Amino acid sequence: MTNKVQELRPRQAESEKITINLGYVDLGQVDLLVREGFYSNRTDFIRTAIRNQIDRHDEALKKSLARHQMDLGLRRYSRADLEAAQKAGEMLHIQVLGMAVIAEDVSAELARSTIASLQVLGALQAGPAVKAALADRIL
């Protein structure tokens, strides 16, 4: 029996890779904590430190999100969403903290005619042509 697995949609990355520079002493201290078993690896330490800082500033983050009226998390914009906005004569002002995804079947022309501004704190997933068409509208 042959197993055929067909992927219905491509998997999206659930995280974004970043690069940081640390002094040798700080790096050595991280490595010592890993060696002593406090963390499983350097990445575990860094993620924990970042989450602790985010938790520390939780109230300020909530106030800022409300003030800027940003969507939190993953926000998808399909071709149907943009066509509906176009039909209604509306221009979208997209503000997302997390990840904004503009569907692959959205043309550069449709994106340009329906998206007035785009502010994403996190990651934007869109085709190269759409990103180029919106370059002057990305805040």
C-alpha cells in the first residue's frame, strides 16, 4: 500500500529568526546556566528572558495596543476580503501586532487599490509583487 500525503496548504513558520550580539561574559554566563541545567539551550534562555520582559511590561503593552487600535495575533486578508472592500469603496488601514498574511492569490493591483496603509509589528507574509506594490504604504 502506498501512502500518499498531500499537503493542502503550505505550513507557515511559527516564529521568526533574529540575530543578537552578546558580550563574551554575558554569553559565558548563559552557557553556564545551560550547563547547570537551568535552561535546555541558549535559545530557551533567550526566549524565557524575552517573555519575562514582556510580562513585566504587560500593562503598558495592553494600553499601547488599545491606543493604536492594533489587531493582536494572526490576521489574514484573503482575495475575497479585499474584493469586498473594493466593492464597498473602502480603503483598509491594516495594523497588526503579530503576523499579517495577505493571501497568495491577491494581485499587486488589488492590494494597491484596497490597502491605504500597512503597519505590522512582527511579520508580514505576502508575495514579492504585493510587498513591492505596497512599499510606499508600509509604516
